[in-house]
Amino acid sequence: MTQGAGQGPAAGATAGMSLASAHGAYPAVPHPAAVYPNTAPPAPYAVGSTDSTDLPPEYTPTERDLPVIGSGVHDGATLTLSGDTSPEAGGAVAPEAGPGPLFVVGDVHGYLDELRTELHAQGLIDDEDHWAAGTARLWFLGDFTDRGPDGIGVIDLVMRLSAEAAAAGGYCKALMGNHELLLIGAKRFADTPVNSGAGTASFQAAWLLNGGQRSDMERLEDHHLQWMSRLDAIAEEDGHLLVHSDTTAYLEFGDSIEAVNDRVTEIIHRNDADECWDLFRKFTKRFAFRDDSGPQAVHELLSRYGGRRIVHGHSPIPYLLGEVGSEDEEDGDRPEIQGPHVYADGLAIAMDGGVTMAGKLLVVQLPLTD
């Protein structure tokens, strides 16, 4: 979940944009100059609904106890499932013993085609974009929308894969990024002023400044918002502490992973623009692990929440390396990203390959091999 300063506010943006861009911003790709119409503030969205009838039947939450649904057939394509799913066996999935391999995905930011290409290259989806990895485990580190051309398409794919992976005995899950908070806030609160501490600000202005796409807002539906509002902020898998942002701000929300996730969910589900803005602001912080004090910052998180390494997105690797170029440079002049960046005495793994700045969308299996 990342912030972008852009090359100047879109027309009609408020002065609050300067605050949003001050919290660890980096240049956004160009977005439509016209401000998303604000004819009337939308009614507050009732996030937090747990009524499964509000969601399309093919979508499932991201909790670990996902139900097994269907028999593996999707629009004529057959999923690659582990175990015997024949009619004689009742169509039940017989998972392999133990969990499958673990994969993580960095910031996608609406680049659906690049995501499909990378998932296919790792054998996670087939030629029809259906789950093909059996009991594999797949974690997205957040920031599905903004800047790129098809953020809603990205969310739709991730939601569908979560159901298909569950049917195969694996899972596909996602973390809350700052751009999920930004999109939820822009939809719920529009141009309602928030207490930024540095002048007037609003979610809608910050969303536009940070690459908000009008096409995403037009296609955003209730089930997308409900799904985003339930995403966890932090998780631990196989000794890897997974977070979106390279910040220690998570320490402010609880003494355990469960406590942090519960607190973040509680804030999102309350209809309080200032509280949501403060949460968004803290999730935009970055670079806590980059300098000499970085290893100690990582140790604070690991000692509190567990794990041996932290894995994050949010800050593009070119920024972490101090090699970022300007928006005016040719693509060939920008640093080439080959894979994750391991730093902070080997304790941190950065996964945002900078796809929004002609970098690479990273899909990587953990643990990393030397």
C-alpha cells in the first residue's frame, strides 16, 4: 500500500492532498486530470455486514476455515485439485498431507495483465486464469487498486481464486494495504473534511492524488467493499511475518496478531472519517527498516508478533535502494528489478517491485533460496 505525490494535484483537489503526499509519497503514474464527480456525498457504506447473501456465491472470505465449494468445474474448465474428486468419491477433496508451498505477491496496483502473467509463470493459475496449484498457499500483501488500469479486475480475480484455492485444499488470502483503506474511505466519506492536522483534507482528494481511477470507482460494488473491509492487517506463515507497510505503526494496534487485526477491523467498521483517516495515515508510513536502526525496528515487530523475517510491500524497491528516477526518464534508464530485496541484516524482504514505475510485479515462493 503505497502513496504517490504525482506531478501536481488534479483539478479541484483540496490542499489536504499535500498532507497525504507527505507521508512517504512517491510519484504516481498519470491519472485523469478531471476530479471524480462529487455530485452528492454517498451514503455511508455499511461495512462489516456478515450476511453471506450480500456476496455473489462464488466469493468467499479470507479466513483460514474457508468452505470447500463446488466440484472443481468452472465454466467448462477443470481445476487442478489434490486427491480424488471423482463422482465415485463423492466429489470430496482429499488434500495432500501438510500445507503446500507458500507464495507471496507484492503490490499489484491495478496491473491485472501483469498479475495474470506472473501467477501463470509460477504455476498458480492455468491458461483460463483458474487456480491450478492444489494445496499451495498464496498471500497478497495488499494494494490492489489505483494507478493501474484495472483495480476492480484485480480484486475480482483474487476473490475468485480464494474460492477456487479453498476447493483444492489450498488457500488464497490477502492483507489490507493503505490503498484499500483509501478506496474504502473515498467511497464512504467522499469529500468529507477530515482532521489531518495540517489543513483541510479528504479521502476523495487523497485518492485522486494517489492514482485513483474513475473506472474503478464506477465499477466498485458492495461485495468488493465488504471483502476489503474484512482483510487482515498482519499474518504469520512459516516464520514469515507478513505486513503491507514497512513501518512499526502496527505496534500501536495490539500486542498480538489477533489483537491488531481485530482493532483495525473495528476501526474500519465504525463510520468515523477521522479514525479511518488516522489509520490510513499510519499505514502510509515507510522506510522503518531501511537505515541503521532498521534491524532493531524489525526485531521489535518480530518479538511482538512472532516470525524470523518480515515480508512487506508498500515501498517500491527502487526507492529503498535510492535509485528511483523521475517520471520523465525513459523506461530503460530506470533500475531493473529482478526479484525481492533482502535487507536490514537479512531480516526484511521487500516485495514491491515498482510495477507502477516500469518495474516488476513480484510473485515469489518463500522461503527464498540463496
